[in-house]
Amino acid sequence: MKLIIQIPCLNEAETLRIALDDLPKHIEGIDEIEYLIINDGSTDNTVQVARDWGVNYIVSFANNKGLAKGFVAGLDACIRNGADIIVNTDADNQYRGEDIEKLVRPILDGKAEIVIGERPIDDTPGFSPLKKKLQHLGSFVVRKASATSIPDAPSGFRAFSRDAAMHLNVINNYTYTLETIVQAGRNQMAITSVPIQTNPELRKSRLFHSMGGYIKKSILTIIRAFMMYRPLVFFTIVGLIPFLIGLFLGVRFIFFFAAGEGNGHIQSLVFASTLMMLGFMTFMMGLQADLIAANRKILEDVQYRLRRFESGDRDNSRVKDKPEEDSGPRGGDGAEAVKS
Ligand SMILES: Nc1nc2c(ncn2[C@@H]2O[C@H](COP(=O)(O)OP(=O)(O)O)[C@@H](O)[C@H]2O)c(=O)[nH]1
Ligand SMILES: [Mg+2]
């Protein structure tokens, strides 16, 4: 059982060593722990710090591609290097190394495929009251959109089983946190949450620039994810609004018409039929989106099979032991292995 702990980094030379030093070296039930950092076009000596510390893998981009791309590239490298479990944590020492054990336990016990660390948001001194409220609200919306009960959706402290990591798909450029939960929930993956502690802030957040920007990006991300995974429900709700208003106006017209006052209300009749048509067409768009979503399911399945094929995973459903005809470790060309 191999665990790879990955850390996405953008100019983290100052705090990376502190975060790395805090990571666990042994966890019960895990045979081997390796460490990977994603250097997303850092302009300081993040990479040197990581090398000096002795991380096993460095995935490096020449320019900044954003956290979501970095995260996915990290997962990919972990899979190719034979990780059975992948933990994602932050370079600013926000999360505690000792909590990684809690994060991987449900996966080791076969109870979950994705585990999200729940921060004590209300007791975090670094968060303003507004940020706390927003994080709660965001998590509430994600819970509804994903049909899960994850209390802290934007948390970056997570563990994934190898299989879950192979299933994941991130389209958003800004953040992977919300989208992956909606995806996991809607695809019936076993996703759970464990309470964890956080450390006091060493620096300001790189992702949370302005309140307005954060809200806008989060809302768009959630709507988009919901639209992708529940298109028919989404478009039916959107279409129902003009349809019902139109229906109301139409009934109102019939009422006037019956009373012999139809002539004065032709405008509202035109408006009513336009709204009802709009609503109906939105519903039809939902049907089309639903068909497209069915195609995406097939594509996701193909992608998953391709990832398994690429990494040489064999079927492991056999109960009876067969003599090993092993051909070395899983995964061939490891990404940028530091020590090999
Ligand atoms: N790959 C990558 N990582 C980033 C980027 N921005 C931030 N990070 C990393 O994401 C983690 C969380 O960032 P942080 O600024 O602490 O945001 P917070 O979660 O709001 O505290 C840290 O490890 C950062 O180095 C980016 O553009 N690309
Ligand atoms: Mg942070």
C-alpha cells in the first residue's frame, strides 16, 4: 500500500519546508510514503527547497497554469508512480501532517474513496466573519448540487483512492475543489469527510484575492458543475420560470376573455405565449444537454479505462491467490522522478 502526498506550489519557498517537515513518515497500514510537489511556474526557489528536502517527485510547469491544472497533473503523476492512495495538502502549512492518518483511514478501511478534511471554519482566526459565512454558504450549495453531506467543500486537504483519482475530471481552471465533489456525489462515489485541525496562517491566501471575485467564481463553478451532471433538472428549473409566468398571464387572459374584456389584453397574450415558448424551448435544450451528458458518461468511462491501461493496472477482483507474475512496480515512465 503506497501513499503519495502531493502539494501544489506557487512560489512557496518560504513555507514549503515547514509544511514538508510536518508530513508523516509512517502511517499504520501504509507500507510506503512518497512526496510529490507540483511547481506551477514558481519564480522563487520552490523547486530547490523541495529537492533539498528530498521529495520523490517534482511535476513542473514552465508557466503558471492555475491550481486546478496543477492538481490534476499531480494526480496523474501519482497514479503513474503507483500510488494506491493520494493525499493533497497545502504548501503554506495550513493543514497538519498528523491529520493525514485520519484522512486515509476511511480509505484503508474500505469505507470511502474520497475523504475531505473538514476545517473548523468558525474557529479559524484568520478568516473574516464574511469569509466564514461565504464558506458555509458555498458548502451548503455544493451539498445540494452534489447530493452529498460534505460540510467543508472548498477544503484542499483530501485523500483519494487510486481508483477515485482515475475517475476524476476537472474542467474548471480556477479550482478543482467544488467540481470534484459534485462529480463524486453525482457519480455515486463513496465520499466522506473527517474533522481536522488547521494551523495559524503563515501568509495570506493566494486564491482568495477579493470577496467579489471569489463569490463570482464559486457561483459559476457550482452552476456549471450542476449543469454538467444534472442537465435536465437544471434546464427544467430554468425553463419553468418563464413557462409558469407565461401560464399565469395566459390564464389571466382567458379569464378576461371569458368576461368579455379580451380586447384590452392582447399584449399580455402575446407576452404569455412568448414566455411559454421560451420555457418550453429551455426544457428542450435540457433534453439535448441530457443526451450530451450521456455521451460524456461514456467518454468518462473510456478515459478511466485508458488511465488504467496506461498505468498497467490489472483486475484485482480475484479472491484466490495466484502466483505473482509481477513485472515490477505499476506504472512505467514515472513523471520526473527525483530519486530513481
Ligand atoms: N499549482 C498551483 N498551486 C497554487 C496556485 N495558487 C496557489 N496554489 C497552491 O495551493 C495551495 C493553497 O493556496 P493558498 O494560497 O494557501 O490558498 P487557501 O487555500 O485559500 O489558503 C498552496 O499550496 C499554494 O501553493 C496556482 O496558481 N497553481
Ligand atoms: Mg492557505
